[in-house]
Amino acid sequence: MADATPRTLATLPQPKTPEGRTRLLGVEVEFGGLTEARAAHILAEAAGSAAMRQGGDYRIEGTPFGTCKLYMDTSFRDRDETALGRAALDLARNVVPVELVTDPFAPARLARLDEVLSRFRDEGATGTRDGFFLGFGVHLNVQIREASVEHLWSTLTAFALAEPLLRDAYGIDFSRRALPFVDPYPARLLDALTLGTPADLDALTDLYLRLSPSRNHALDMLPIFAQLQPERTRQALARGAGGTVSARPAYHYRMPDCRIDDRSWSLAAEWAIWCAIEELAGDRATLERLCSAWRAMRDDPVERLRGQINGWTRRSGEILAAEGHGDLQARAAQLAA
């Protein structure tokens, strides 16, 4: 299998906010095969810090990635002082991941986090492919550049139009297909986005909340809208979108699966895909060409008979290659190789 780790760390095309501050990145990694206690010790040792236990959670302060948390994502983690609680926790380890959550940090430090994950792997950490129903994931929380409708629309639209191609190239693990974490955006959302930039942030928020208010998408925009439009988002959730949302000004980008036990996998390679999405978002001419092509496909009865998603994967790939964005598909394919 080819090495998926980039030789140089990719950077955002616009790495700073308009105020000149570095855009930060938060990371969440789910894995099995290693207890939260052992993982916390490894991270603390690498950071020259100490792991502090708080109930069933572990905190490690003073790392290059801020204060990090390690825990099992189950309510049983706070009941391990009893024999029944410990038994339930041990049983849950077969299917419930340990999760590493970082503070927002400068993306330039991502390679150092990959080194920590390599130590996890060497100690026995496993990913999605270790079990049929292990839907372990990796999440990147990328700080938005600015709270403008143009920035948010262009990034959302670039991802939405590239998503079918990425899903095809990446080769999403079957267990992730069977679990409700990576639902594709509905076509009706793309229909609305490809009409052009909405008039303002209110219009973009309403469009998204009306057509795709679920959290179960590869790019979850709800944390951003909960931050910028809290009342609109609260009302949408109350009407049946379901769940709770932690408000933060960051794109919540979910990887299809975690491959921590694969020596050729890296966070840096996953990060490179997101950077390529933002490069596409900043290329207005290519983005408009993709929007026009999507609308033409949706209006073509022949394409409807062929199966539009398959046709769109081919057509969008042709456009991206012609416009100099072919590396987007290539990076995903390399990760899946």
C-alpha cells in the first residue's frame, strides 16, 4: 500500500482570518484496542506532561494541541467504581471507541499529533477495519475564515459538489455505510446551493436548516449556524431536526473511517483533502462551472435515467481535472489504495 502521508504538510489557501490570526484546527479521533488510561499516559509522556483523571475521563494539559481529553463515549465510564459498572464498561469496549479530543491548535503542529497516533498504533490501537460494526471516525474542526455568506457558501458548495467524487475515490468502509454517520447531502440541497450565493447569512442558514438539518453528514454545518444564528438553529432543532449542537465557528468535517492501525494512514493526508476543498472554494470560475454542470445534469432526462450520482462523479472529475483540481480526487484515492 502506498504511503498516504504527504511529504510536506498542506496549508489552507487562506490560513489567517481577516484580522491576521492563524485559523485553528481541532481534532477528534476514535479508536479501539487501547484503553483511555494507556492512551492518556502515552500522550502525556510525549508532551512531557501528566495525565489527570476526572471520573472516567483523562485530561492532559500543556500539549502542543492544548488540553486534550481521552474517554470512552459511553455513560458507563462514570460508573467504573462499582463491579457492575466495570463489567459494563469492559463489555462496551468491544464496540465503543476511545476518543481523543484536542483543543484548537495551529495546523502546523498536525505532524506532531500524527507522531502520537503512531505511538498509539504501536501499542495496539485499532481502527474501523478491525471489526465489522466498528464505526470509528476522525473529525476535523476547521475554524472558519470569516462569518461571511460568501466564505460559508463557497466552502459548503465546493464540498457538496465534490462529495460524490470523494466518496467514490475514498472507498468508505462498509461498517460506516451501515451506520448513520456519513449520509450524503440530499440532491435538493445541491439544487439550491448551485443557484448561487444567497443574499445574506440569514438566507444561507434558512436554506441549510430547511433542506439538510441533520448532523449526520460528512460536513456538518450546524455548529457554525448554532454559533452565528443561534435562535434559527434552536428553532430548527425543536421542529424535529433532533439532537443537540455545540456552537462553534468551525467546519465539522467527518472522515469516513479511522485507519489508525494502517501505517500508511495519517491525519496529515486527511488534512490535505480539506485544504484542497478550500482551494476549490476559492476558485470562483471552477465553482461556477461545477454549479452550471450540476444544474444541466439535473435538467437532463437522459442523465436521470442513467443515475445522476454516478454520472456526476464522472462529470465533476472531468471538470476538476481540466481546471487543475485533479489532486482532490487523487488524494482521496491514495488514502483508499
